[in-house]
Amino acid sequence: MEYLIFAVAIILFIALLMLKGYIDYKRSEKHFVKRLYDEYGTLPQKEYKPEQFASISHYFQNHPEKFIVDDITWNDLNMDEMFKMLNSTYSAAGEEYLYYMLRTPCMQQEELLKREEIISWFQENQDERVAYQFIFSKLGSCGKFSIYDYLGFLDNLGTRSNLGHYLSILGIFVSIVILFVNIPIGLVVLVTILIYNNLSYFKIKSEIEPYITSFAYVFRLLDTAERLKKHQVTLLEDEFKELIHCSNSMNSFKAGSYLVMSGARMSGSGNPLEMFLDFIRMGFHIDLIKFNQMLSQVRKHINEIDRMITILGRIDALIAVGAYRAAKPYCVPEFTDKLEITAKQIYHPLIDNPVKNDIATDCCVLITGSNASGKSTFLKTAALNAILAQTIHTCPAKYYRASMFRIYSSMSLRDDVQGGDSYYMVEIKSLKRILAAASNTETQPVLCFVDEVLRGTNTVERIAASTEILRSLSGGNCICFAATHDIELTHLLENIYHNYHFAEEIAEDDIFFSYKIMNGRATTRNAIRLLGIMGYDQKIIKEAEQMADHFMKTGKWHGLD
């Protein structure tokens, strides 16, 4: 009787632990859902490990497009940080698709309007948005590698056959038959085959174990598609039809997948049933046979898997765009066939308390002004607005209307030490790619941003070469925004470039910047006066001012005494 009471107590204790685990799990789910409601519009604060961030680009790398934001432009505009600000996705598919979207500005207005419909619908339908985000959180990530890495790794397994496994199973049944004829021989044969099966099992299992992660993510993709069936919306009717078709094509992959990747087995929980099944697996290789079948199905349906990642990732990414809109002032862009860009109160989203500016032009723009006056930030602000308009259909501005552009920049360049290129060589290579793009008149026009043209060479050659380069960029298929310290360029190019400038005010031995763009060329010279504010010797300042005044009057430099 005591043993019975003890056994019942143990069973009740285990049941209570399971119940507590279930209650805790449901409580954490409820808390997470509450966060999805409460924190919508709060900018994400995700931490990224280097290897994790590197994998985010792999969907983009596996889906090459005709026009992309190239590496130079991406780095010039600090787009990694822009991505992080936008990334409130809840799945690896969404995260990688968001990165892909930012790298591939869209040239079809119909696609951008479709994105707008999805973004706006989830902004307006809070309960459905939360339901989708919760489901995407179950899809989650796949560790430090991209799903495309894992799918690529499968090629390393080569062609695999189940013939050897079937023969090992046949050997067990043959040994059992021998037992009925001759027990000693039957036992020897059975033990020999079981030892062989066990040893070969662990060898093969160690080979395939790293690849099960990719199967786990594919399985979660299929599970996500099933969960979303309960939340279908008319707006996504076409997407759901394709999603269901892709999911149904993988039924053979799903059938019996428990043998390879049951939840208890993947977590190593020590479930008694799993321990018993492990003995069966070792003897009969049933999970290895199923693995090879699943591998065959993945290879056969790689395009369907890719489409599921694309559809689910796109929805998750566009929901994240809505969250960004809830956090920052924005406008929906307008597009025109006319070569122009008109923007009001554009601002840089990565800057706290940014100064907003207006710009309207149908030709190239030359911007002058002193260091730190706002020239480079304005170029980056305009470029960011153009990219975000054609990717997430969302501009950090009050109003934005423009052509659809191929967007390039040449701004934050540096010496290529490993490649052996000087700053000047890096710069002229960067400018050449823009000139090549602008010369292609058979596609969308170019919008380019150049900061300090040819700063890596001497004054005379810089002004001469810069004039001709900027002249070449002023053709009918390009709008160029260029910033320079060379006032000479504002005169040489005044017939083809609109002049704008940024100014500063020096008062009471301090400097003040308005960061507001103004019409016309810069007329003030404050660089030397700034030396005084910074505590330079007055003799240096006085001599420098005299030399500058002499040059401005005569166009010549006088020598040192």
C-alpha cells in the first residue's frame, strides 16, 4: 500500500510540474502579446553579434536584382543603422527580406502601391497585426546562420541512398528467422548486425546532425503557413493561395518528420518514450531513412521553400515598416515621370532632433558652405529619402515627390590599404561607376550625391577635373547633388547647376550653425576665424587672412618673405 501511495504521489508531483510549466508558458505568451500591443511604435533595441548581422544579407545575395543600392552607397549612408532602426521583425525570413528590400529600390509603382496597402492595413487592424507578429515569433530565427546557408550546406551531403539501411533491417529479420532454426548461430548473427547497426548509426547521425537545423526551419515555415490559415485576409488572397500550394507540395516532407525532429528529441529532455524510440532508431535506422527522404523532398521543392520564405518574410517586413511609421513622422511618397525631386521638411531619421529642410529642383544642385555647416548631412538626408521612398514607401519628410531613380553616392571614401589604392584612386573609381550609370539612357534616371569632388588631389587639377565630371553628370538622365568648398565651381557651373549653401554665424568667440539650406553660393569665409576660436596663435590667423584677402583681390598668391 505504501508503495502505491508513493507512486501516486510521484505521478501527482510530475503532473503538477507539467501543469506549472504549461501555466508559465501560457503566462509568458500572454505577456508577450501584451508587449506587442503596448510597444508598437517603439524603436527596436536589438543587439547584433557580428556573425549574426553578416547572415542577414544572405536572402539579398541569393536574389540578385538588376539595380541595387551598391556597397559604396550603402556604407556612405550608414544604411546598416537605418536597417537596425526599422527592424522590428519577428522572424529570420522577415529580417532578411527587410534587408533585401532596402538594398533593391523598386522601379514599379504597382508593387510599391501593393506594399502601401499591406503596411496601411496592418497599421489600421491592430488585432490582426498582433496575431501575425505572434505567429512570426514562433517562426523565429535559425541561429547564427541564414536559412540560405543551411540550404546551401545540404549540397555537402551529396547523393544519399537508403539501400544500406534497408539491408541492415533485412539482416535483423533474417537473424530472427535463423533463431528458429539454430539459436546459437541466430544470436551471433543478431548481435553482430545490431552492433554494426549501432556503430553505423552514430557515424551517420554525427554527419547529418548539423543539417537538421535547416529541416527544423522548413518545418516551422510549414507550421507558420498552417497557423496563418486562420487569419487569412482578402488583401493577401494571392499570397495565401501560393503559400498553401507550396505548403501542400511538402506533405511528404511533413509526414513522419517526428522521427527526425520531435520536440522532445531536439531539446534533449530525457522523455522515456524518446529513450525507447532511440533504441528503435539505433537498431532500425528509421530516422536516418526519414532524413534521406526529407532531404530528397527539400531538394525537390527548393523553389517552394524559397517562395514561402519570400511571402512570409515580405509580410513580416512590411508590418515592421508600420511600426517604424508609428515611431517617426513620415509621408507617403508620390512619383512622377518628370525628372525632378521636390521635398518638404525632409530630415535625417538617425539624428536626434534633426533640422528639417526643403528642396525643389529639376536640375543638378551645387552646395557650398564651411565644414560642419550641414552639407554632408543634407546630402545623406536627400539620398535616404529617395531610397526609402522606393523601398518601404515611407519618407522621413512632410512631403516627397520625385522620379523613380537609380541612386548612387560618393561620399565617405577612404584609402584602400589592402587593395593598394590611394584615396584619389578610390575616389575616381567611385565617380566612374556613377558616370557609367548616368550614361545609360535606356533605364531610369540617376540620382547621385557627391561630397567634395576629387578632394584627393591639388587645387588646379581638382577644379578643372571636377568641372568636367559635374558637367557630364548634368545630362538629361541624371540629377546630381554635389557639395564643395571650391567656390570657383559655383561660377564655372552656374548655368547648369542651381547654387545652394549652408552658413554659420560667429559671435562672441563662438560659432552657431542653423543647418538650414539657403539659395545662392556661400559668401562668407570663416575657416580662418575658426582657428581663433580654437585658440590658435593670432599671428598665424592675421597672416592667413592677409594672404586670403590678397588672393581674392588679385587671383594670385604672394610668396613668403
